[in-house]
Amino acid sequence: MKNSSYGELINWLFHQFPAFQKIGSTAYKPTLENTLKLIDSFDISLDDLKFIHVAGTNGKGTTCSILSSVLQESKYKTGLFTSPHIHDFRERIKVNGEMIEKIKVEAFIKQVKSIDWDIKPSFFEITWVLALKHFVESKCEIVVVETGLGGRLDATNVITPIVSVITNIGLDHTSILGNTKPEIAREKAGIIKPNIPVFIGEKNVETAPVFKEVSQKLDAEMIFINNQEFSVFEQNKQLAFSVLKYLAGQGWSISDKNFTNGIKNLYKNTGLKGRLQIISDNPLIIADAAHNKEGISALINFIKQSYPDKSVHAIYGASNDKSLEEIVPIFPVYWNYYFTSFKNVRSFTQLELIKKTALLSADKEYFNSSEKAIVKAQSSLDKNSMVLVFGSFFLLEEII
């Protein structure tokens, strides 16, 4: 144990406790009991922390990062908890943009290994409690928290925030959260707390009544930010800015310059990856983790609006719990596609991709590795072309 390396300990953590990122819905633990027991076991007091809690189907990570970046520019010591990570487990836990130190992760995992548990906590629960411990020890003035799945029974829902945020509602993780938007909205609405304001990033006829009902029962002020006419990034920005302006009205020192610099220095301040990330300027290569129908539709619209003169060479790979029958029909037929599997066991295979995308009447090729797909896509470019990599975080992990 004493000589275990960081990589070995992280590998143990992934295998010892179920992780949704690796195995899918069977890792989901619909209860807060384990999290509360873990917090108690590690003697973590949340009394001195202030939280912003963010749920939703799409845009959570970007919204959290914008909130964090502006708060950092406002000179607040800011914790940020997001998921999943792309390259390093520590991407999930940051203070003022700095990842948690490896030595702290190692010490915590060793402590976890030394305890004879009478519960079976999930990977996410353990990670969240590590984050809380780090934020307390770092004396964060504000912590921005992205939920994992859902809201009501998400491990993060043990906190009482100063403001709650719900970005939007789409049909994702239906096997866990429900088969309709109102059902999913009710799960996400579980983060709404008594007398705590909640900002909703879209006003949808199916979900608005759910949010109104829950908010009224809890006497929580509800603010709709109806910004669907904007691009996907602008929607997230407008939602985050609305929350920050509310905080400014409550006495937080946040200036117009902080807003401007928060966006300007977004990637530098937060290390945000895989959200409209430009990974190369020449040739232009953009990577985005849009993976469900609503997110991919928003991404497609953004690319059309932002790069109308570019010929798009799209590399796409998906986890096998995605409904490609619903997703693929929204793909523009004039784009060039490079469908690929990736190394994780949850990937659609090359053969499955061939079968499930057969009806797409566009130029398309298929690959059994992302490396081959990116090489072929880049070799097909001219000066008016770009590469768009999108789909699973696992695909982005192999390409970014």
C-alpha cells in the first residue's frame, strides 16, 4: 500500500466502486444514505461552505465553469466540482482552477482502503466526499457544484446552496430518470430547496409546470431565463450571468469587468475541456461532448451559425446506451462523417455503427479506432474545411 502509485490508486478506485463513467447505469445509487455516512465518517462539516448547485440535461459543465471563472475574477476563492473527467481524475475537483494535488488524492484513497465499510459507496459518492473535504480544507468562499445524474437522489444533493440552477431538460438517461420530460424535470427539481432561489435555463411547456409546482411548495423564488434564441454557449452564459447578477444584488462584489474577464479567461481559469474546445486552429479542429439529441442539435446549430462557409468533417462515436435511431436523423446530410468506436467497453462497435447509421444519406466512413478516424479526417481537409469531434467523453479522451 505504502508504495502504491497515484495511477494504481486511481485504478483501484475505479474498480473497487462502481463508476457510471466506466460501466453505465448500474453504477447509479438512488439514495443519499451512503453520502451522508461518508461525510460523517470523514468528519466533514459543511457549515462554513457556500454552494451554487447546478443540475440539468445539457450545459451543466459549461455553466458551472462560467460561474467559477467570473467568481475567480472577482477574487473569491472558488471550488469547482464537475464530471466526468477527460484525462485526469483530478479534473473533477479544482480550487481557483488548480486541480486537487495528487498527494491529497493518494492519502484519501489510502484512507478509504483502510476502512472496513458496512456500506458499498459508489465511485461518484467517494469522489464527491473527497471534493468536499478538499473544499473545506482549502477554505473556499464559494463552491460551484455540478450534479452527476438527476438531482433529487444525486450524491451532491446533501448540500444547501445559496442558489440552485437547472439548465434545461432533455430525454437522457431515461432508464434512470424517467421516460418523459416532466418525469425527468421532477428528478432535477429535487435540488430546489426551501426559500432558496432557483434559476431555470429554459421555459418549456412540458417542464415549466413541474418547476412551478415544486418551487411554490417550497416557497422558493423561481426565475426563468428564456434564452433559446441564442447559441448553445450563449444560453449557458446568459444563465450563469443571471445567477451572478443576482449574487451581486445580494452583496457579492462582482463587477462588469469580472464578467468580461470571466469569459475571456474561461479556459485558463477553469481548465474546461470538451465544450466547444478549439484544439487546433490550423487546421480548425473543435471538440465537444454533446452526446444526446438535444445537445447534438444545439451543437449542429452552433457550427452552422459560427462556421457557415466551412466544409465539416465530423468524427462521431457514442456509448451503447444512446439511441442512434433518434440522434442520427438530425445529422446534416452535407457533412462528411467518420463514425468510430473507442476503447471503452461501453462503445458502439464498428459493426453496430454501420447498422445503426445505414439510412444516413451522407458521405460516411467507419473505423475501429479514433486514431484512424482523426488521421483520415485530417487527410481529407482543404483550406475551407474543419474537423468536428463530438459524442462520448471517451472519444474526446482519445483525441484531445
